[in-house]
Amino acid sequence: MALRIGVDVGGTNTDAVLIDGRSVITACKTPTTSDVESGVAEALNEVLCEPTANVENVHAVMIGTTHFTNAFVERRSLSQVGILRIALPAARGIPPLVDWPDELADAIGRHVFMIRGGYQYDGQINAELDEKAVRSAAQQCRDKGIRSIAVCGLFSPVNSEMEERASRIVEEIIPDAVITLSSRIGRIGILARENAAIINASLCELAPRVIRSFRNALQTLKISAPLYISQNDGTLMSAEFAERYPVMTFSSGPTNSMRGAAYLCGVNDAIVVDIGGTTTDIGMLVNGFPREATIYAELGGVRTNIRMPDVLSLGLGGGSIVTRDPELRIGPQSVGFSLTEEALVFGGDTLTTSDVAVAAGYAKLGDAALTGDLDSAVVERAVKLIHSMIEDGIDTMKLSADPVPVILVGGGSILVGRDIPGTSEVIVPQHADVANAIGASIAQIGGEIDRMYSYEELGRDAAMEQAYAAARSAATDAGAIPGTTTIVDVEELPLAYIPGGTVRLRVKAVGELKASA
Amino acid sequence: MRINLDDLEDLARGAALLGTGGGGDPYIGSLLLRHAIAANGPPEVVEVEDLDDDAMLFGVAMLGAPTVLYEKGACGDDMELAVRRLGERIGRTPDAIIPIEIGGVNSTLPIAAAAITGLPIVNADGMGRAFPEVQMVSYSIYGVSPTPAVVVDEHLNSVIVDTDDPLVAENIIRAVAIRMGLSVVMSCFAMTGREAKQYALRGTLTLALNAGRAIADSRKSGDPVSGVIEFLRGTEFYKHASVLFEGKVSDLHRETAKGFALGHCRFTSLENPADELVLEFQNEFLVARRNGTVKAIVPDLICVVDRQSGEPIPVETLKYGQRVKVIGISAAPILRTPEALEVVGPRAFGLNEDFVPIEEIPE
């Protein structure tokens, strides 16, 4: 019996599921705690209370979290970031942070250092690295107490050597520096890649604290199975990797809820609507995986180019506050995890969407009698507004006017009580309210290779085959069951400076996680 | 008329559409323009008709591979140097800046140059779209020399090119640009107001702005692709516009070579996997073939947009799996004459086909 535990640490609730192969044994939902650790420990404890569960049979724990997204979007616990852009004299008309919202740039301190260096598109040197300037930048960061550094070099995806050299210099001067190299995270496009690196760096001191609280929770429950963290693309990464690259968790929440929804319904193509306490995330599932954002992914108002699912977020959730003056409005403010104190049905005095759903008669929560004083006309208008917000969101994500199946998940799914135009059916699977945690638990483990191949020597097809095989190997090395691996992403970057028609190939493969020995 | 900060997003979007897959990322150009306007104030926009016959106009544009532009971005002082050097070479300072290429980043860059130099910007260009080579401009097709041309890189190295032959100008400038790293700015195509009145495509700045606005506005009411097609059909230059294909990117091969971003992209219909469209590109999309049959070909415009938002997708951001619509649009009549086709027709791009106007190709 190979058990897995999937956990989703959301802004409001921490959900957990215990999975045995293909079936959900038990699930639970408990409020997220401010120390994170207690809520996770509580959730783990609850699922392990299941009589058939035995902690020795748990072979993996997977945790998906919106903690880092929320921290960035809410400008909480962000580190000051030293930004080293190694590109002068190029790109000087578009300095770092040029397209950031002001408060966000202020929050991380605007410590920008433009340094001479970088490569041409063909890998030749455009300017030699100004090591003295790197040293000076590092010293200034050290003197300001800055530990988190983002390094972005001109054409670094083609040649990362200057970024790495700069990193070593920084480490000499700030031994406990946490350094994000843009070449590890993003692709060609200097601003978008640099932005991803800066965002990552702003979370780099928070990340080990959060991961440690996860580890502590596992220890409290005496779980010795390995800990994995969910990535943006629905695959898993090791906890150590997540400490270094928290930005890779940003959309793992919506990705997990979509994949969990697909798994629960046995449907591979559908719109998934995940209604939480504060927000609704709407995505499109294609072949069991979320459709990716077309051009840029905006994180907290900042343009980046890391692989992200295409998710539309609305300010509508189970705890959204309904205001009547001057006109009827829903959210975006929400009582969040204080729902059980503040909502009318729980004896509080805030009118929330949950109260509306109960008053309208299609949701069961708390004490319905406590909504008795509400004007039925207002309730009706609020119900209509809730449904039209969702309908518009679905319409934005659809690819055509054709009706599509909709899978409804998340604790706030009680808000939907009417038919939604434009949909062929609305499926509310069992365990819908913990779809996130399920998605985390069924995630596959991935392996990625990033190598150079000579198309002239091998030919493109043979080079691709070799790269695919290497990626599959990387996946199995990471823990995937051989034979279950598939290729999920391919990127080709021609490099003209190395003779032989050399191309840099990045290939990612995923496979089913095998039970640990 | 002035270009305001509020217009920049729509202008960039419309310019990206008319960029036909290339032309560089207008976003970077619009960031530079935003700074230029903030520092210097918005430049005055002048209509071609209102120019003095003897006014001196300088063209300003960026040249190179769009892929490189995404990394090297832009500078600002490089444009100022290029304009100044050209003035010194000609012995006359310009009265206005005139765009050369409205598609892509070269819509916003000349406006930034105008703001930085304090000159007005002319509401016109020499293509009504984007093209990869210097001689592929209405000005030079009909006799205005691209040279003397001043080419400047981010190190502020500069080269002045002088030749009678526009194709030679392209070859020398391209060779210089390659050695300089494939992202340079130029000031060139010095011409008189009289020449602009004869050879410039009028009003293309406002056309780009309004096309971008049409996409954004139609998102609110439903179908942005239909919205922009309706807008285009109401214009003088782009009246034959239609959706050529709808599907997802199923293969993409792209490399930076010979000074351009070259390759092809295959789209597969979501309804029928046997139905495919292939686009070939050299910075810009050159030809669309559906299951082997040509559906649109240069100089007519081929654009790829996000299927649902209508946002134009340049070659650089094409990705496997994207859901798109491919739009075909007629080119301005001035580009479809026999003389023009020698320079911007299919055979000028090495395609073994003759030009057929898009409105004459059966669906």
C-alpha cells in the first residue's frame, strides 16, 4: 500500500488528501495558520487519523502553496533585492524596474546596478565583464544589509558565464548571499527574464523559512517520506529546489486545482472554475494540463516570461463582502479565513456571498435563520451578479462560443446554484473542495535537460531524439517510473558562434512518481 | 495633434499587428517613448499635406533581428547621434522626422527620436507594414535614396553609408549591423516634403493607433478579431481583410542567421488535424500555405493573433500549443505596382511564386 499525502496551503485554508494509488481515502480542510506549520501539521494529523492509514506507508508528501504568490502580490515579507544587470552599454534606455508598479519597486528597494558586460546573440562578447563594478555593487549591497541578489546578463540564456562569474564575486563579498541567476529561470527577452529573477530574489529569504515550517510539520507527525513542492507546470520539485526557486511555485495552486479537477471527473478538456475564500481562478484544461499563457505572464503587475498556466483571477470568493451602497457590489474585499466569525450565518455582522447563497436557499452553511432579515430582492440581485461574474470569466477563457463542460471546485463552489449560459454541463466532483490537494498528490515528477547539439552532425530529428531520451532519463533519475515518461516542453535556441550548426535544446519530461524504496 | 501617453498601448498593439510577425517588440519601443515623452514632452504630429514642399525630413528606424531587440532593448542617445551625424553629412538640419516602417518598434522609435530632438513627427511611413530590408520601402522603390545613412550601435560607434543603389545600401548596412550585433539605429532617407507627398503612405500612424484601439474596444463587446477586421475593411489601404486560418501552433523552427530571424511555423486546426497552415518568415511572415496552397503572399500582410484576445503575436513569442487566428490583409496599392513587386514581391524574397492579390485567392 503506497500512500501519498497531497497538501494545499492556501491563503484561507490548508487542505490535505490521503491517496492510495488512484483512490482518495480521506480528505480534510483546516484553517491556514499564520505560522503555516501548525495548519499543515493539523491537516496531516487529521488525514493520518484515518484508521487504515499508517505513517510508514506514506511514501511521499507533496505540498502546493500560494504562499509565495500571496507574499509577492500583497508585498509581504519581501526582501530587499540587489539587482545586477550586466548589459552595458546595451539596453540603457530600459533600465531594471522600468515597467514595475511604483509601490512594488519601492518595496524591494530599487537597488539597481547597471554593469558593463554581456554577449551578442551569437555568443561573442559584446563587452567584457566589469568585475570592479560587480565588486562595488556587491559591497554596496553588503553595506546596506542586502543578501538577496538578482543577476541578469545580456543574452545569458545563450552564455551564462558572466552571470556565474559575477555570482562568485558576490559570494566572496557577501558569503551568505542568496543569488538568482536569470539564465536559470527565464528565456530570451531581457526585461521579462530579469523581472522573473528579481521576483524570485525578493522571496529568497522567505522561502527557506516556509519550507522549514513544512519540514517541521512532517517531523511533528513523524513522517519520514520525502517532501516535494508543486511547480507552476503541475510537476514536482524537491524541497531544496523550491528554497532556491520559489517563483516556480507561483501558479501551482491553480494548476493543481485544475489537474485535481480533471482527475476527479475523468475529463481531460474542460474549463475549471476554482472558487476559494477570496478569489476565483478560471483556467482551461487541455489534455489534462492547463493551457499556458500565450505571451507574457504577469505576476503582481510585473511582466515575466516563465512558463505559467493561463489563469483568470476574479475577486469573487466564499468570503467576499457584499456591499449595497451606493450600488450592489461583490468584493474584492473578503473576510477570508474569518468567515466562521464574521459571516451572518455564523452570527457575525458582515454580509458575504456565502450568506447570499444560503439566503437564496441553495447552499447549506451555518444557520440559515440568521439571514432571515435580508431583503429578498437584494439577495436575488446578488445571486445574479455572482453568476454573471462567473459566466463572464468563463467566456473570457473559452476558445469559441461553443458550450464547454465546466468543472467546479474549491470551497466557494457553494456559490453556484444556477445554470450558467455557455456551458454544456457543470460538474461538481466529490472532494471538489480539496481538488488543489488532490492535484498536488497526483503530480508527476519532472526532469529537464539543457544541452547543446550539433544539427549539422546529427540532423535535427536525431538531435531531438537524443534530447528527448536524455530528458526522460533525467525524469527517471528524479524519481519517475521508467516507461511512464512523456515530453511536455521543448525549446530550441540556435547558437551561431559554435561551428556545426549548434542548437541549445531545453527539454522537459515528466513521469509517474515511483514509491520510494 | 499630439501622441499622448494614453495612446501608447493602442499604438504599440496596432503597430504589432501591422508588423506581420516581425518589426520588433513595440513594447520596448513604447517604454523608450514613454520616457522620451516624460522627459521632453509629446512631439507634434504633422500631416503629409501640411508639409512645405521644401521641408527636409529624416527617416529614423531600428534595424536588425527582432530577437536581438528583445535583449538589447533601446538606448535613446543613439538616435540623437544618428540624426545629428546625418545632418552634418547633408549640411542641413531636418525640419521633421518621418517614419520609415510603421509595423513594429519602428512606429514608436521615430516618435521617441522626434521627442528627444524636439522635432515634429510626420503621420506617414514607407510601407504601411513591416519589411526586413532597407530597399523595401516605397520611398526608395520610387527613387528616393536611402543613403547617406548613418548607422549607430549601443557603443555609439557610427558608420556613414553612401551608395546609389538601394539594394547595395541594404547589403552594406546589413553587413555593418551584423558586425555591430544585429540591433542598430539608423537615420536615413533624407527627403523633401515634395517627395513625401508623392511617395509616403499617409496617415499610417493614426491607422496603427486605431487598429490597436479597435482590438481593445472589441474585447469588451465580444470578438476582437472580427472587430479589427471590420475596422481594416473600412480603411483605404487594408480593405481586403479576413481570417485565413484558426488553429494551434504545432511546429516551430526559428534561427538567427544572415542578419534575420528565419524559419517556419506550422498551425494545425483544432477541428481537423489534417488541416494545416504553414507560414514562412524572414523577420516578417512572407507566405501562408494551407495544405500546400498559397492563401496569402508578400507584399500582402499576414498577421497572427491570439485566438481569443486578438493580441498580435510576433514571431519571437510564437510557442508550441498557442491557439491563434491567422489574418490576411491587402497591402497598400503603392506596394502592388509592377515596380514595387520587383522589390517587395515574392521573388524578391526568394519564393518561387508570383504575387496574387489576396482578394483574388479563393477561400
